[in-house]
Amino acid sequence: MRKRVAILGSTGSIGTQALDVIAAHPERFEVVGLAAGRNEDLLHEQARRFGARIATTIADGPEGLLRVAVSSEPEILLAATDGSVAFEAVFAAVERGTDVAVANKELIVAAGALLVELAQRSGAKLLPVDSEHSAIFQCLTGEERESVAAIVLTASGGPFWRTSREAMEHADVEAALAHPTWRMGTKNTIDSATMMNKGLEVIEASRLFGYPGEQIRIAVHPQSIVHGFVLFTDGSVKSQLAAPDMRLPIGYALAFPRRLPSLEDQARSLSLEDDVLQMLGAKQGEVALRYDFEAPDPFRFPCVALAYEALAAGGTVPAVLSAANEVAVDAFVEGRIAFGKISEVIERTMERTRPAEASLQGVRLADREARINAQAIVEGTQRSSVH
């Protein structure tokens, strides 16, 4: 029996790579629903190619997302939209017991505690798609919770890891999008440049795996081959390694608890004749392989500290952080603020927005208030830069 799959965000980076995985394994998956933003032409092409019964766009509103997430009756839903647009659809799917492959940082950051609680009640599985959280998920499988001393998420460092803070302050969009390793959408790539992506991932890890911020650390690893570590109380360390290809964690989540064979266009099947270095992440022809690990730099990447602060505060503060970051990133991409002002907009929004206890309605209200405050701060920053 093929597993029925629905995708929210099918025309984005994660959505299109997920369809690559599904196309390579037609005997394992059936696409039953697709939701996209404004790229109707690609959506219709995808729906025809994969035979999706339901296909909706942003023009269909929240009801369109609900139709894909619930009415298409998937066994697993891939949540790959940006922002908070799909919150209700994902919650509705989890409530009916549908497994969710989570590729939406904002969803888990803003409402992760609520979603995890709902999944525990309904029996739905939340399967991480981020390479780092997939790595931790794999390392934790079969282990006792009490034996975990710490979780370590790795970071590529992004395009500015070797750049001075002064040079970063006025970096342009093209430079911020020049990620050295990963192929991602605009929002996630800019988040990598500020390292806010890693801060958000710390919050995600806390929500998904149930450990406090004090037990979640970050190590910069430019090669992007080691995706995460788990340190145990006996001094042992487990890690997960793989080539920097998002189709691997996507495939792991979609096929869980089974593993997929290698994609034909991604790598030849490993055999005893393969070079051992290639098995460990080296490019073809390389005769040496090294893994570098460095501590993150809080001076050049203040967004990381803001994320830890939001996690410690709890309630709706992570939702405020996430919303403010979206507004700030959009303003930078549109040329309205400098790169160095992104963290400032987020910090000032967190100071200005009232915290509250977390509930789905509370998260929605906090998200709305944070966006209004962040937009006002962006406009104030623009005026001051003109004068």
C-alpha cells in the first residue's frame, strides 16, 4: 500500500524537493493534496503529474489549506509553508491523528508546545524535516530520556561566518543569499545569514524533544556533514552524518519508520567498492576529509541570544520573536532596512510587545501585535536613516 501524502507549500524549496523524493519512489507514495502560494502554473503542473485530487492556492484562503490537510485524507502531511498561514490546517490534521512532517519553523517556534500536546492526545506523530532535528530524532531513537546530557545542533555559519560585523552591517541581499552549502528559499537563507535560523532551531528542539534551553547547544560546522549530536550521561556521543541534501531528511520523515534507498540522481548505491571518504561525506575524488567545529560568535550574530531569551521567557514570546523576524527579513529583502538592523528590529519588538500565556488564540494575537510593532519600528528606522 502506498502512503498518502499531502503537501502545504508544494511549490517552495522543500515542497519541490519532497516531490523529487516521491517521484523517485512512486511505488511507496501517493500524492493526494497540494497547496501552494501564488505559483499557480507550477501547482497545476504538479497536480497533473502526481494526480493530486485536491490542489489549492493562496486565493482559496484558509479553507483551501484545510481541504488539502484534512479533506484529502492524507496519512502524512508535509507542512512546508513559511510563516503562520497554515497553523489552523496543521492543527486540524494533528487533531484527527494525521502524522505531520514539520518543515515550518514558525509553526513549532510560535505554537510548538500546543501542537506537541495535541499530538500526544491524538496519537499523531510530529516528524522533523530540518536536517538538524532529523539528526537529533535519529540519535534519540531507542535511548532513554534520562540518559541525555545535552543536544548539539550544528550550523553552517552561513555566508558571513568569516565576515566582520562592520562589513555585515551593510551587506546586500545578494551577498546574504549566497549560502555556501544549502539550497533553500529566501527567508531561510537570510535566517542562515543572521544565524536566526539556528536560534529558531534551538526553540524547535526544545519543543519537539522536551529539553530546556540549557541542554541545547550550537556548534558551527562549515562542512554541513554532521547535522547533530546527542551527548549522554555516560560520556558517549552519537551523531548523524549525511551529505547536505534536504531530500534525505525529507525522505526519512515521509517514509518513517522505514528508510528509503538512495535516489538515483542523488548518489549511486553504496557498496564495498565505494571510497570510504565518500561514504562519510567527501566529494568524489577527494583524498582527505575534515570536520571543523567552532563556537558561535554572539557579537556578530546577536539573533541567537534573542532566541534563547525568547525560549526562556516562554508563553507567547517565541511567537513575537518569529513574527518580528519575518517582518525584519522582508524589510531587508525589500531594501527598507540594512542587514545589521534585522536583530535590532527583533529586539525592540520583543521589548514592546506584551507577553501572554500560550494558547492558539494568544499566539495569533501576539503574532498580530508583533507584526504591527515591528512594522512601526522598521518605518522609524527608515526615517532615521534618511535624516
